[in-house]
Amino acid sequence: MILIDEKHLRVVIASFIEHSHWERNHQGIGIALIERPPEQTVDGGSPVTCRSRLGGLLKRYHRATA
């Protein structure tokens, strides 16, 4: 990744921190998220969608909530 300026660097860092805290499981804390979103019921039959950031470097797959 080539960073253009300080603003671009800040956007990249913010995206990575959001991904790391809200979307990526961590082994050191029992395969849990650092910050957990509110509990939601998930419909097992709903389609899986992908949220991609930073040009596809960070991806999150999830089902739509009921």
C-alpha cells in the first residue's frame, strides 16, 4: 500500500483499528472480539454478504440480521 499523505494514513489506520477491534477474533482473549457489538439475532437462511475495506485487504463476511 502506498500512502499519499497524512490524511490517507489516518484513514488507513482508522480502518485497520475498526477491523481489529470489531471484526477480527483474537486468540489471546479466547477467540473473542475486543469490542463486542450489541447482541443481534441472525437469520440462518439469509444470504452472506462481504464488507471489504482498504481495496480488499480487510474483509468481513456476515449474515443479515433478522
